[in-house]
Amino acid sequence: MKPAPRLVYLIDDDADVRDALVLLLRTMGFAPRPFAGVQSFLDRPDPRQDGCLVIDIRMPGTSGLQLLERMAKEAGGMPTVMITGHGDVAACRRAFKAGAVDFLTKPIDEQVLLEAVEAAFAELDQRNRTEAARAGRDARLAKLTQREREILDLVAEGLSTKEIARALDVSPRTVETHRANIAEKIGAGSVAEMVRFALEG
């Protein structure tokens, strides 16, 4: 199966720069999607498609920096590489504070751009892995009954079967049955794995 194209959303109001970067990104094996401004990017027909952003910091209307700061406040913002024609230290600081992966000055060196975009995709891959792991954990947790969740929490606190039985006013055998069910539902092969699962929440 062919791997999904690695989309790079490129936003720059300078058509010559945009065309040059599209060509460069394509030769590097990426799938560039060029936009002349922030609004046309926001109005794109496929807003849910994953990718990274390469965006000019200063443009008419909404600037690249404003877009980055806006996305930083929202869940699921894209890893972003900022580009600028001016090495403005204050803007650079604002960009990094808003979560930019890198800050490049024009004219852009090919190798530096490649490394910055690769770093952005590494961040995206890590984020996707974390989200997938969280979704998997939530799905396993949803299988537990309320009583099983209580027992899982008490196991994580370090209580023994007898201590849990006393705390919940049930027999140790009942606790053991619940623990076995918990282990099966969450895929824990040991008490340590059960504790780790509980603490990851």
C-alpha cells in the first residue's frame, strides 16, 4: 500500500517565493498545498487533513504569526515552520512561544528547510501516536464497571486484596475476581501494568 502523501500547507503572499518553495518541497518528496493568504488556507475544502504548515510571518490581512497564535489556543493545531524576510528577534520569540517548530530567514537554504519540515512531521507523528494511545486507553477504560474502576484505583494506591476487600466491605475472593476481569479488559499481564495503566489517566 502506498504511504499517504505528507502534506505541507504553504502560505506566502509572494507568488514567486510560493512557486519556488512548492517546487523545492515537491522535489523533497512532500505534497505541497500552496495558499496566497491565511484566509484562503482557512477556507480550504479539506480542513481535517493532517500536515504541517510553512508560513510567512508577515502578510496582508491576517499574518502568519496571528494564525500560529490562534492555532496555539485551539486543540489540534499543525506543527508550523515560520519563514520571514526579516530576522526580527521579537517576532522569532513570539513564534517559538506560540509553538513554532522552526523560524527560517529568506533566502531559505534547501537543507535547512528539509530539516525543519522533517522536524515538523516528527512532531506530528508523535502527536498522532500519543492521541492514538490515549484513545486506546479510553476505550479500554470504558469497558470497566464502576466497581472495577474503584478497585483499579485502590490497586494503584498500593492496597492489597485483603485491604481492598475491607475497604469495600466485600470478600477477598470477590476482589480477586474483579482484578482478573480488570486485567483482561485492559490487557494488563501484571499488577505493575495495572498500576501503570491507572496512573496514565
